[in-house]
Amino acid sequence: MTTLATQVSIAEALTAVTPDGLPFRFTAYDGSATGPDDSPVQMHLASERGLSYVLTAPGDLGLVRAYVMGDLEITGVHPGNPYELMRMMLNQLHFHRPTPSEALRIVRGLGWSHLKPPPPPPQEHLPKWRRTFEGLRHSKARDKSAIHHHYDVSNRFYELILGPSMTYTCAVYPSASATLEEAQAEKYDLVARKLDLRPGQRLLDVGCGWGGMVRHAAREYGVEALGVTLSAAQAEWATEAIKREGLEDRAEVRFLDYRDVAERDFDAISSIGLTEHIGVRNYPSYFGFLLDRLKPGGRLLNHSITRPDNRFRSTGAFIDRYIFPDGELIGSGRIIAEAQDAGFEVRHEENLREHYALTLAGWSANLLAHWDEAVAEVGYPTAKIWGLYLAACRVGFERNTTQLHQILAVKLDAEANAYFPLRPTWMS
């Protein structure tokens, strides 16, 4: 390592790549500092290992690794809800890519020894190239592994974050003053109304989570509902919830890949939060499979996170390694086109972007309120990851880098009948 006389301080290096300055106070173990002195939010790089994380994985991945391992300390915000820091970083912090000569000067000044990457945190999923040993991307085996990584953390942990509804998808707020529970109930009911569910019909809910839609449809609309999920923990919880509510005669949740559903002629299919895991290249087979499982006149409601445009890009290293391995997002236009090309007639779509920002704020509030129990359940590093993830995603929806679209489609009969009223009935 170079001597202090020739060394570039960490704050100097950071200033070089953030020409507009920092919106928060930054300090480092070498005694250097930058950013406003009076900022209520402060970030401290506490160790050489933390610097190595940042230098060997530039961008969000290196910062997250240092944060998870305790080498990057944040004060002024609670780890359960660091929303103000995420808002500052995503709205006010602008990085400048250094030229090769600038990068060489910075690395040389910080010390070549920091280019040896430390082991990643144990909470981090394998890189994409290593996942090939689990099967081809979006094969049944690899999808099962990816879902297990995210959804089988702990049912109790999800109860603390999601609340009584155990619903891990965007809610629909009938008013700004509605509670999270009221909004989740409204979301399920909106889906049911769009599908025009009626007693005696058969509903398939793919990627059903903890069975919220299945139970709502069976309880409130008298349908026979089947849900499938790739998470064993979700299926177990949902089955117990169905028994508690006395719905066993018309509601079922299976631990099953949706591609293995053998039944056909469903009156309706709901897909709430599954499309993000399908893979864009698999949309033709996905929509083709769902069309094949509907009877003529049957409806599909596809509810999914999207991009604000239809240009494909990565979800980012943090999301891919820590949250949704192999997840893919694209714009609603691509999704609609793929549904149409598969044979669906698209009848309605709407963007619920603001509703997801409110939903994430509700989940963050729950995590904050139950922080001690959450840490006891899954450990401090994992709880910190979730605090960071929920807050960052909230800012993403607020900034329109992500959206949430519901797309309603129908399988026409042989005479092109859609069995739709002249005007939508679900808004009345």
C-alpha cells in the first residue's frame, strides 16, 4: 500500500467521480471526508475491506456488499427504511465515469492491494454464469432455485413485512388514506371484477404466492380456485390459511410449476406478479400456455412490474444477486404484443405505478415497526438488505423507472365473440 504522502484519499477519489458533489456527508477510515457538514444523513466507509468491495464491484453491487458486511455504515436513517438516503442517491447523486488515465491514477493512489476482491456476503446469490450449473435460464430447475432464494426466506419474516394479507404484489389504493390491508383487498377485488368472476366458475391463479387471490375469489365470489407456486413455504402457508377459512371445498394451492398444470377449460386466469420471473424470450410459450388453459370467452388478467419503455436492459446487479435472480422486466407494449401474438384479444390495460410506491411505503413501515423481530428471524444482514431493497424500489416507482401494469385479455370463441359488455363493468 502506498504511503499517505502519495496516496489519493478516499474522499478525493469519490469527489473525482461525483463532480456535482454529494447530497449527504461521507467519511472514511483514512480520515477524509466530503459532502455537506450539516447533512442529517451520513455514510462512513469503515475498513479497507469495504474499499476493496467498492473498487472490485463498481456500482450498486460493491456498495451493497460493503453495507451488508458492516464495512459501510449509514446513520441518520433507520436500516429498516433508508428511504431518504435512497431518494438522495437516486435523485441527486450523479456519477461521472473516469477516463482510463483518471481511473489508473485513482486506483494507484488508493493502493493496488484493494483490487483483490473479498469473498461476497453469504446472502448473495451466485452470478449468472455460475447459475448455468442449475440449468438453462428459466428452465424448471433453475426457476425453482431462483424462487426458493427469494420466497423461502421465512414465512414469519414475510408476515412482519406484508401484514395480515400476506400479499407481496402491488396494492390498489381506493384513496390516499386507505390502509395497506384495505388496498390489498381492493386489488384482489379489482382483479376479480375485471375477470367477471361468478359462482361456480373455475379460476387458475399462476404464481399464487400465499394464496391471497385464491382465497378472495373462493370466499367472495364462490368460484373454484386453483393456485400454483414454486415456493414450498408459500404453498404450505396458503394451504393452512385455506383450512382456517374453511375453503377446502373450493380452494387449493399446489407446490407446482405453472407449466405442469394439467387441467383445462378455466373460466379465468389471474397472473399477479409472475411475469417478472418468466423471461422475455419465454413470453410466447407463457401466453400460449395460458390461452390453451382457458375456455372460449375466458379472461386473463396479467398484473406485472414493467419498464416505462420497451428497450431491454438488465435489472441491475443488486436486484439480480440479492432479490430476484434471473428476473427480467420489459415495457407493457412488449407484453401486450406478445399476448396478442399468442392469440389473445387485449381489452383493457392500466398503469398502477403510484399505487406500487404507496405499497412499498407500507411494507417499509411494517419492517420498521417490527424491526427487532425481523432481525431475530432472519439476521441483521438480511434485514438490512430488505430495508434497502424496499426503499430503493419505492424511489424507482416514484421516478418512473419502473411501472406496474394490469392487462386484461380474452380468448375469443370460434365466431370471435369476446363476451364483453359494451362498457367496462368493474369501475362501477
